[in-house]
Amino acid sequence: MSEKERIVWECIRTETGPDLRLFRVRFDWVRNPRNAHTVKATVLEAPDWVNVVALTRETKIVVVQQYRFGTRAATTEIPAGIVEVGETSKAAAVRELREETGYGSDEWEYLGYVEPNPAFLDNRCHHWLVRNAEQVSRPEPDAGENLLVGEMGLDELRREIEEGRLRHSLALTALAYVFDLRPLLK
Amino acid sequence: MSEKERIVWECIRTETGPDLRLFRVRFDWVRNPRNAHTVKATVLEAPDWVNVVALTRETKIVVVQQYRFGTRAATTEIPAGIVEVGETSKAAAVRELREETGYGSDEWEYLGYVEPNPAFLDNRCHHWLVRNAEQVSRPEPDAGENLLVGEMGLDELRREIEEGRLRHSLALTALAYVFDLRPLLK
């Protein structure tokens, strides 16, 4: 067994837990290869997520402001949502941008994906860039959404980050493709 | 009411859900100020988290490799953990670095915090930098941990990101303080 192989844990039992709407809970009993100790691991089975860095012709970024139920505060973020069953991440990106903001464009580029939290989430967050985005329709928020849509120049977006209104880790990893975050995150 | 005030939702009922070990579930019934529609929101009440960019005298970064139960895969990450009740985020950073890797130093700098996911998590992830870190003791993993500890130069760490072995969003937001991620994340 190589050193790398010795870090893989065997799953010795798995059990479905409660459905929490955003994710289904699963419990895995996994055995530590180091000491045979068994751990009951909580896993949240979630659909993949997608978010979009939408650049306008004037190099502004499309942002959404909304009240977030986790932190009970209004945040500044980029358009984002869930990849529906049977949908590609690009189709989800196009749809979420259109529904949340009314913006569209044909110039899409895949930036890659991150793992939101591999410790307990099984999903990916796909980052998409779209260039020359423009408003092509009215936003169509569902009944459970309430969004303010706007455009911000890079300096304005930097201030949102510096002043703490944009702290969503997945918005930041997407924006990290577009500009250097180092001077901003203090 | 200002435009900003109109996006805040009123919580009209709250209920405790199952204890999932990593977090306690809470359900909030919140009213959409746009249309008075009520949403049952799932909130995960979690302790704050902390992670550490530990730089050695030779400008290498201390990394940990472990099997992650969410993605069922081995990952490369930076040392990280939970802020215990009554603990400061700095004390948690010092403790987690010591327990997971055996490294220590006195030269700590707070980098700031991000919100792991304000949509359904109520917590923060605090990022700490420590300079001139060196191995001062043996790692003391608890029974439910199994970690490979190593040091990587910046070029080696860039390859871990480029080749997809380091995708944890919170490790990336911490590392975004230290070097420009733009060329790496494709």
C-alpha cells in the first residue's frame, strides 16, 4: 500500500438521513485506516451549484443584492443558483443569469470548479464567465426570491469586498479568476 | 423604506431541527417583503471555522492531505478546524496548526474572514497567516483524523491547484491573500 492509499477510509455502513430541502443528509460509518477507529460522518448530498461573473461591454460586473437567511443579512454577490437535474452547468448558468438579472450574452467561458466543502458536501460549484452581457429581458425571480440587480465597476466591487459586504466564499473564488484579490481581502 | 430596507425578510417562526454533529439544523419561516410569500428556510448553525496559511522560513507552505468524507476523495488543503466554544479564532488557529501538523511560530497575522455560504450557513471562516513556522512537536491527530503533513513550495502548490487536487473553496480564499490565483484556476 502506498502512503497515499493508506489515507483512504473504507465506508462500512451508510444510512439516509432527513431531507433538508437544500440537501439530503446521509450518514456514513467510515473506518480510519490509521487505527481502525470508526467515525459516523455527516454528508450533505447537494446538487452542483453554479455562479457567473458577468462582464458588460463597459467592464462592469453584474451583481445581485439579497437578504441571506443563513447570516440574516443583506449581501452583495454575483448571480448564482442550482444545477437542475438533467441540466448542464452552462445551461444552469445561462438560466440563472437570465432569471435573476435579465442579462444575457453568447460569449460564455468555463472557468473551472471548486469544492464548496469536501469535508461534508459532495458537490461542486462551477464558475462561468460571460462577456458583453447586456440586459435582454426583465428579471423573473421566483416567489421565494427578492433581488436587487445592479452593475458595479471593478473599483466599486473592490470596495464591496474591502468593506465586508461581499464575503461569500464562492463568489470570491469565482472573482479570483478575474482580478487579483490580494490587496482587497484585509 | 429605502430600497435596501425593502430586501430584509421578517422571520415569523423558527424551529429547531435535527442535530447533525457538524451543525444544528434550524428552520426559519421568513416572509418575502416583495410579495408576502412565506419561505421555510433551512439554516445550519455551525461554529466558526479557521484555517491557516503557514509559511516556513524557506517560503514553503504547510499542507495536509486527507480523505474527505463529502467528496470521498483525498485532497490537499491547508490546516483547518473548528473554533471551540470560548476560544478565540487565533487560539483555534494556533491549536489546529499544532494538533494537525506539529508546526508553530509566534508570528501570527489575521487576514480576515469569509462567509462559507451565507445562504444557509450562519458562520464565518477566519483566515490566519503565520510566518517562520517550524515543526516544534509531533502532530496529535484525534482518533477521527488521519493526515499526511508536508511542505510545498509555491510552484508545487500552484500545481496542486492547477491539477485539481486543491479545490476546497475556503483553502482557496485563504491562499488568495498570499498569491494571485488568476493563472492557476483554469
